[in-house]
Amino acid sequence: MSDAERNHRGQLAVSLASGAVFGVGLAVSGMTRPEKVRGFLDFLGRWDPSLAFVMGGAVLVHTVAFWRITKRRSPVFASRFGIPTRRDIDARLVVGAALFGIGWGLGGFCPGPGVTSLVGGAPPVVAFVLAMVASLAVTARIESAR
């Protein structure tokens, strides 16, 4: 097996393990329950702040991991880090963020919890994920036409 194949398999294994840990974390924290998300967004009603603690924990873990990992000369399975360099805010970013937020508020899911919740096979979850995949396909088509 070549080094490239070994690196690719390593990337896949780490991606699978990371996705599994992320999915378990979402399930344990209750973030796969749309009513929990809607409770967080209901500032004028029965506000549930627990999502802020989940997000805060995630930001803390990411900050520490990012700081430690970027001290390395290179990633484990790549020749260089792929850190985004763009810092500008354009219409595409604002519209995308707004659509994401509206969809999150209405559906009670964002992509991670939506895909994680597919395991249960509930029709609303399947509909959400199908709509998400369709919108990704439409967006890709629009972007490729530019």
C-alpha cells in the first residue's frame, strides 16, 4: 500500500471516528430534539439556555484543539493546513447565514443533528434531510453557472 493510500485510509478512519463522536455528543446533549432547539430560540417564552452551554463547550474544545494542532508543522494526514484566509463579509455569506438561521429556527435542525437523527427514520427528519440535500444540489448548480 502506498503512502497516499495509507494517508487516505487514515483520513477516512479519523473522519468516521470524529463524526461518530460528534453524533453521540449531539444525541447526549439533546440537540437532536427540535423542541430543545426551538426552546433556545424562544427568548420571549420559555427560554432554554442549555444550547448556549453546548455551544460554549464546543467553542472551548475547538479553541484549545486548534491552538495545539496548529503548533505542529503539518497535519497528520496532509502536507499542509487548510485554514481559510478570507475575512470579508459579502452578500453570499449574509444570505447563506440568514437562510441557515431561518431553516434552523423553523425546522429545529441544522445539518449535524439532522443527519444524526436520520437513524430514527422519523418522516419529518427524512423530509428535512432531503430538503437540505436538494438545496445543496441547487446551490452547487447555481455556483457552477457563475
